[in-house]
Amino acid sequence: MKLKQWQQKARLTTYFLCSTVCLPSVASTIAQKQFEEVFATAVVISNSETITLGFANFDPDEFIPELDTGTTPDSLSVRNNLSVFSIPYTVELPNINDDWQSYLSLSASYVKDKGQQITFTEQQNPDSFTDKIGSIYVGYGAKTPITEQWTLTLRLGGYLMHHHNEYDYQDPVSISQRSSLDDVYFNTSANAFVIEPNVKMSYLEETRWGHWQYDADLYVFYGKTFAGDDATQGASPSGLRLNNRLTSHISLHDGKFDAESLYLKFQRVDVQGDMESSLKTNHFYEVGFGFLFDTTRYTSWVDNIGIGINIHKGSVLSGGSVVLYINE
């Protein structure tokens, strides 16, 4: 996904040059790489357990300079231009046996990156570029206790994804190359199926003030494009990510109608694969805190809801935001 104006301009310049001087095979390779990055980045961004995005983005360094998150006007612009909607749901299934508890993970997500306006010549209307990706995820998982505190979870899931980008040509430089760029790099549609096995080890410690939990969560994914524009064929998005996450729930109140807790999170995520170019990193950190409210007395669909602050450090998404928590 196109996450910085200078990066967009450099990449678009490459596309314009390639449209006039590159061999068709070279142009096709560049286009395939673009779609691999798009789908791989969408897999990561749409997973709230890896990256948490919210609203009311801000620079946390202005309040606590010691955080040194590396937040810049560019990274805040990226966050403001990026919209992510995800609806996850888990269905408990009959147990395989006394040791394994099975479940079905379902989610639908939508990612929109409206990018930034891009100008190649002065005193001209800028071009604009937008990425849109919708996806449906279905996964089958099973978990089993290893010890009293340790739990092993295995899951195999798949994404069905649809991507469409829109490029609005306004600048004479881009307009002159439009016939070579459309349906290859811009104004294209692509589909992909991505398979993703997942292994997680969790440690849970109950305390008199609540509980804390450590998760080591490994995801590996590989996909193929299909049934889209010709230029999108042959792309194979792939990558892996390792989430090391420490969370804590501190009980604050246990009353007649609700149970309130303070939620704390610290996480490091290591990534490798096609999303590295877009994120401009191979690892990043997130810190979050907020208040959770127990909803099990009112509905069986949601365990808890809450509101808090999340801070991201180490990628082009560096910055802070207000977030809504569901089932944390």
C-alpha cells in the first residue's frame, strides 16, 4: 500500500519510465510485486492482534518526549489516510477430545488507503491514488493445555481478498502515459486467496489483582492472485510475522452490574516478506492501555468492550490513537 508521498512519487516515476522503455516481462514483474505488497500489507493491517489502529491520531512524543516513537507529520498523515474496519467472530465447536478444544474463527475486513495527492509539475492539479481491499477470513483452530499455565493453539485459515485501486490523472506528465499505465499499475482489480497457518503458545498467570498473559504468536502466509486484470496474474503475496505480546487485566471494581478492569499491553512484532517494503521496517512495537467493561451479563456475543490509547513505534505508522476495545 502506498504509505508515503515521497515513496509514492518515486514509485510512480518508475512506473512512468517503465511504461515507455521496459520490456513487457519487466513491466509485468514490477506490477506483480506491487500487488504482492498490497495483499501482504492488508493481511497484516487488518489483523488487530498485530496492528491496532483507532481514531483521533496524535503524536505521543509531544506529551512524553522520552517515548521517542519517531512520529512525524508523514506518519500521522499515513494514519489519517488509512481506514481499517474489521469484524471478528469466534464460534466454539464440539471438542475433538478431552484435551483439545476446537473453534471457528471468522472475520470480514475492509482497508482503504486514500494515499496523498501527488504533483509532478508546479501549478497543476495534483493526481490522487486510492487503494481499497476487502477480505473474508475463515480459520479452524484447536487449543490444548500443556501445563496448568501454558496453552498451545494451532490454527489454519484462509483469506479471500479483493483489491481495487483508483488513480485520478490530473498532471500532464501522468496523463501522457495513461494508456500504458491503466489496467497494468493503476485502475486495476485483483483477487487473491491467501492461506495462513498459525501457532501460538500462551502463558496465563492468575493473581489476586487480576491476571497477566504472555503470547508468542507465529503467522506464516502464502497466496496467489486469480481472476483479476491480466497484469495482476502471477502475483504471490507471502510473509510471516511473530507477535510477542504481554497483556494484563487489573481488576478495579466488581459490582452488581459490571466488572471493570484496567487493560495494559506491550507487544513487539517481527515481520518478514512482501509487507516489509510498505511498512519500511522488519519489526515494530505497540503499547496500549485502557478500561474494559464486562458485557457477558447482557450478551453472549461480546465478552467485553472498552476504550483506551494505543501507541505504535518503529514503522511508517508510528503515532498514537484512541482505540475501541472488543474482546480483549
